[in-house]
Amino acid sequence: MKLILTHEVTGLGAAGDVVEVKDGYGRNYLLPRGLATPWTKGGQKQVDALTKGREVRAINDIEQAKSVKGRIEALPVKVAAKAGQSGRLFGAVSNGDIAEAVKAAGGPELDKRKIEVKQAVKSLGSYEATVRLHADVAATLKFEVVPA
């Protein structure tokens, strides 16, 4: 199945990319969530126009992403969550919680879909997450989960 991505999908491509995926993945995951649209000849013309515009903005975006990366990596971020006596959380810390904590700490506003945490955060302590700022720039965000 040939699709045009409308949003960035980790491991697949960026918005505007034309990708070939298995039918079930496209039909059951990408299309219902609005992450892609079916490929057509008219759609290909729109993709070409998006690609030209993206190339023009790419140079400015890389410089901005590098400056944001420096700000994020130097930022002390604390995420407050309800925890029991043993330090285990009631639930888990989500990417949205992390994005809000970065903004509250004086950092830039981040899209929660660009934050990747390796393991689920279900207890108090220090953790790391990767923030994809640009196709070529990723920042390592260190955050601490503290009791609320």
C-alpha cells in the first residue's frame, strides 16, 4: 500500500514522505489515526510542493533545533506525580506530563509526540528521554520524578 505521510512517524518517515507499507499497517493504524493519506497522482504533486518548501526551511530549522537542544539539555526538569510509600507511582508518567514539566521549568513548548521514553516511568527517580527536534537533531532530556 502506497501512502503519503501527513505527520512524522518514528521509523517510517516525516510528513510529506511517500512510503510503501503493508496493507494491514496502513489500513488499521496509519489511516484511522490520520497519520497518512492514500497516494494518488494529484497527491504526488502536493508532495513535491511540500518537499520544495521543506528544503527551503530546513536550514533555518536545523539552527533553531540546535539552540533548543542546548536549552533542553541544560534544563533541570522535575515531574511531580502521586506515589505510594514504596516510591511506586499511581499510574505512570506520560509524555504529556513530561512536556508540561519542561514548559513549567522555563523550557520551550514541546510536542508530546516528539518525546520518546525508553521504559515506562512507574516509580520515583531520575530518567532520560529523547526529544526529536528535527530529522537530524535529537536532544537528551534528563528529568526527575518527585512525589507530588
